[in-house]
Amino acid sequence: MVKIRFDGSEYELSEDRSVLDGLLDQGIRMPYSCKSGTCQTCMVQADRDAGLDPKWQTGLKATDKARGYVLACQCRPVEGLALRSLVLADSTLPAEIVEKRPLGAGVMALHLRPLQDFTAFAGQYVTLFLGDDTGRSYSIANIPGEDGLLELHVRRIPGGRMSGWIHDDAAVGDRIMLRGPAGNCFYVNEAREEFPILLAGTGSGLAPLLGVARDALRQGHRGEITLIHGALRTEDLYFRAELTALAAAHTNFRYVPCVLEAGERDDVTAGSLDQVALGFLGEPRATRAYFCGAPEMVALLKRKAFLAGVASRNIFSDPFIPTATAAAA
Amino acid sequence: MSLYERLGGEAAIDTAVDLFYRRVLADDRVNHFFDGVDMDAQIAKQKGFLTMVFGGPNNYTGASMRDGHKDLVRRGLNDEHVDIIITHLGDTLRELGAAEADIGEVAAIAESARNDVLNR
């Protein structure tokens, strides 16, 4: 028998059976389905300090591996193993507003300083809480490890409670509760491989794409990075000057503002985001693609990129869950 | 050696799932059944399906097959669509260089699920 920890409690499990079977036997309720390492329903997070057997992570995305995710049905109990169910993996902590900066197109950059230890990858998202009942998720546009701050892009939603508060009422020095991080839209390349990165999104879906691009560039990514920001009209784009400057500073970074209803004098690529993005897909088999923003567009981009040859494990997107009514947003 | 081992086990499923699902999504006769379905969730389900028809370890039951396809049957899923899926399965295996005898065995396992899939 071997002692392991799961969600903070200790359990004695037999070495001959999977962690999933062992925990189920002890009456622990946890989700599972195939028990053969394919459906990924029983995924849990392991302490990365313990040695993780690569077999426990077979078939997982690189981003899931980087977060220490393992499949409980493939996992064998080893002494000192500590696991957490994914719903409990995130923590809630206070953060202080240190800067508010309008970026244009109704988007406000909100810079937060977490007041407790907090680590996240650029491009992951956090959920902010206003009172007990209003929680909204925003992606991290900067590299939190650099200055300890989180840069979030908050688009004003008509009648939106959180976005209204952030735009109109929040002041530097105010505190807010945040939970996270979550999501698998981030850059991971431990083997330092060379591959093209395609980033495409709409609206404030730019924030995670920017986070991925900044992190990739900071880590000296080799290979083309193309960021395509799509909008209905040119005035819906934001952060253009900064992205243009980033492209000027890095030869392997390309910025493509893409507008559906472009005016003749607008200095943008005219067309629908999915078509323009697919046009930049030079080597689909090698490409890692990140898609963020409006859910219908993200679904379309994922499907088209996959059909064009991008491997499913190399397509990253976060489920942007729209709030049921605009008034509650 | 079992069919599952001959086909290359789990590693083969990882490769096969993209090839197979790409064929299915590109086929206008069946791809409307996948409209509005999240691709990541679907890929995970297809891996479960491939594990089953490759003769690998799986927990699939007739009841789960029936439940999983009930809505699709209501939307018109019929024998013709099952035939198309089994053809794509065979073509995927051929692309991966599987032996014809093994492809036949996989098709037979898929065939055995036909009545459950179609809820008859």
C-alpha cells in the first residue's frame, strides 16, 4: 500500500491499481468514463515537484502537461503523490488595482497586483468578483512573472455590471477578489522547437493572443508568429500602435488588422477573419493555433484550421462563456 | 498479438483520431451532425470510439451508445450515415498502412454497434 494525497486528504491505495480505481473504491466521487486513458474525463492536477510518469499524460495537450495534469485512470499510486480535482485547483485571492488605461474601442486596460502569491501563464484567464454574485472572466495580456502585475482588457458591455464598474467606478487602490488562473491558451515550448504560431481573434479576445505573443517573443521563439485581430469596422480595433511597434521590433512577429467592412482609406486587410487567418496558414502540420473572442468565430476558426491540417492537439482556445443576458454582463 | 496491439495501440489512436475526424468533418453527407459541437469534446469522444473499434480497453456499453446517439437519430441519422462512417474508418486505417484483414476486423466491431447507434 502507498499513501497519496487527494484534495488535501490522505489515502492508502494499492500499487496494483490505478489511482482512479483506488479512490473510487474508497467512496470518493470523481468524474470518469472510459478508464482507458482516452476520454480525459478523469483528468486531475498533480503536484509538479513529484516525478510524473509520462504515461500518465499520454494524449494530453502540451499546455495540460505543463500544468501538471494527469489522467487518474492511468496514474499509479507512488509515495508522496499529491493530486487535486480540477474544480479545487484554482484559488481565490484579493488584488489591488494599480492602473486603469483606456485602449480605445470601448476597451479599458486594468492592471492588478495580486496581494498573495499568484502564478499564471500569459494568456490564461482569471475571474473577477464584484460582491458575491457577479463573476466575470478576463484573460491575461502580459507576462505576470515579469512585474507581478496582471494586465486585463475589459470591454464595456452595455448595461454590464462588472465592465460598467471597472470603466466608471473602479479607482486605483481599490481591491477586488480574483480567482484563477484557468485556461490553456498559453505558450509552452520546453523543447525549444521551431514552429509557426497563428493567433486570431476578435474584440478583447486580443488580450490572450497578445499574452501568448509576448511570452513567445520573450522566450526567444524561433518561427513566424502571426497575430490577426478581426473586427467589423476599423474603429472597433484597438492597440494598433503598440502591435505595429511590436512587429517593427521583432522580425518574426507579424500583425494583421483585419476588418470586414473596411473603408477604402483604412490601412487594414479587408475580409472575414476566418478567411484571412487561413491565408496565413503556411505549414498547417507544424502550426500551433490560438483562437479567442466571439464563440461562433472561434468555433469556425477551430474547424477550418483543423480541416486545413492543423493537429487538434495544437489548436488552443478558451471557452468564452457569454453571460446569459446582456444586463447581467 | 491482439488487434489493438497490431494496430499500434494508444499511440495509433492519437494519430488516427485527427485523420478520421477530419474525413468526417469534410464530408457534407455527415458533417451537419457535428454542427455546434465543441471540437475538443468531440475529439475526446472519437478517441473513445476508435479505442473500442480497435479492440482496445474500453467501457462502452450498448446503453451509452444508444443514449449518445438518440438526438442524432431524431435528426435523421440512418444506416447510410453509419455506412459512410465505417468507410471513413477503413480509409483512415488504410492511410495508416493497416492490413486489410485488420481493417475488416475493425469494420466488424463497428458493425456490431450499428443497432445500438441507430436505437433499434
